[in-house]
Amino acid sequence: MAKLSTLDRFLPAWIIAAMALGLILGRVIPSLSGRLDAVQVGSVSLPIAIGLLLMMYPVLAKVRYDRLDRVTGDRRLLATSLVLNWVIGPALMFALAWVFLPDLPAYRTGLIIVGLARCIAMVLIWNDLACGDRQAAAVLVAINAIFQIFAFGILGWFYLRVLPGWLSLDQVDAGFSIGTIVVSVLVFLGIPLVAGYLTRTIGERTKGIAWYEQRFLPKIGPVALYGLLFTIVILFALQGHTITTQPWNVVRIAIPLLAYFAVMFTVSFALGHRLRLGYAKTTTVAFTAAGNNFELAIAVCIGVFGATSGQALAGVVGPLIEVPVLVALVYVALALRNRYYPNEIQSTATVVEDVA
């Protein structure tokens, strides 16, 4: 942890501070909601849209798109990751949302959308800290990002409309539009994905890989976290009344999230170990399966249901829970390495030095 920047190391504290600042602004400036809605992009206020895009772009600019074949050629790794991310993960979040939030449909829907937004952001940091396979993580992130553009809307339709009907559960109200989800994904994932790809391609061709990796990426990296904190401030300013008057509901949102992270990491790590993927790839599979793309989930919830909706609040609570839990899971992974992969400790030491 000492190797991280101050911003990364104390991210949970910054998130809490951003939440507090948002609540204070909401109290001090009652007209804030109206001012934010004055300038909109579609159904999303321009300041929030800017914050959401800033969260996504730096992460996608880090991905090595020229190395997709490195993971796609490893069928066991690719198949394991795809099943965990696109079959088990969404199904688990759907089940937990209904078990823990049967009487809170807005928060339940928000959590289900979180479960559909697979990892593409902070997971790269946790994977590095746990000495996972960095390039495999980057490629899995790229695959998830591309896959989400095509799969998110279909899975949203299935988990919010079709499956509840099969199980005789409440469906999302008729005003809900799968088309709106697709548009939100195309805007808030498609735009930064294209921008990230073009940035890397043009940057490497004009300045070289060394300049791009060692000078350019470190400069834009913090922008993602600044965008996250800015968005949290705005959203908590808009959600201040709900949070202060119904704190127990926030706790109830956190409980299924905690269960989700614990179950997904345990199942993923156990599966990777059983398939003999080795510590580095097993760890990468576990973190990419356990992590979620809260940036995209927040963007979709805001675009579809509005910035003051319960769905948006469920997405905002996510990073507050994810950050400390996944930091703790870094230590769990390293402990498992010491116990089950003692022969790999020496080889992964070079990864630690590289991260430093």
C-alpha cells in the first residue's frame, strides 16, 4: 500500500469526504438540483455527464488493445472469466438483491444493474497489489468493456423483465426502457472506449510505448479518481435528503454488496485454483470477477432513472463498499499465495518491484 499514491492509498477516506461534502452542499444550496438539471445531455445533467466520462476514459486508455490474443489464446482463462463475469456474477447479484431488498424495488433494481456492470476500472490496481497477471487483467478488462456494449442491454432486459416474470416476481415499471440502457452504455462506455483506444494508438505511434506508459498514463491516471469523487459529491448533494432521513436503507444496500464481493472472490479463486491456472492468473480471475464497473452502473442508473433516484443511490454506495473490501481481499490473496503457491512467491517478487 505504501507504493500507491496518496490519492489511491486513502481512497476510502476521500470517498467519505466527498460524500460528506455532497451532503453539506445539498443542505447549503437547496436549489442545486434545479441548477444541475438546467443544462442536460439527454436525461443527464452536463456536470454529472462530464464526471462520468472522466471516470471511464483514463482506465480505458491504459488497456493494451494489441494484446487481446494473449488471453483469447488461453481458452481456460478466457472461458473461466466469461462464465464468472457474465453468468455467475449477474445471477448472484440478482439473487442477493431480491433476498435482502424485497421491499425496496428502486434499490434492488440499482443493485441488479451494478451486477451487470462488469469490472473495467479499479480492479487493475487491486490486481497489481496482489501480484496478479497484469497483462491478463488488462486484456480481460478490454474484453469486458467491449462485451458490455453488446450484452448490457440484453442482460438488463433479461434480469429486469424476463426472469422476474418467470419467477412471478415484480417487474420494473412500464416506464422503464431497455433502449435507454443501451443508449447510456453506448454513450458512457462507447465514447471513452473509442477515446482510450485512439489515445493509445496515436500516442504509441507518435511518441512511442515508453513515453506513453511512463509519462502520459501517470498524468491522466488520477483523472479517473477525480471524476469519481466529483460525481459522488454531486450525487450525494442530490441524494442528501434520502440519505439523512433513511440511513438504514443505505446500510441495507451495503449488506448484499458485502456478500457479493465475498462470494464472488471465494468462488473465483477456488475455481482458478482447481483449474491450475497458477497464482497470478487465478488472482486476476478472482479480482476481475469480484469487482464491478460502478462508473457505468452509476451512469446507467442516472440516465434511465434520474440522478435523485434510489437506483442511482444504490450505484453510489457501491464504491464506498468496494474499495475497503477489495483492499482487504488483496491481503487475503497474498495469504493464499503463501499457503497454496509457495513456489511462485519468488517469481512474483519481480511484479512487486515493477509496481513500485
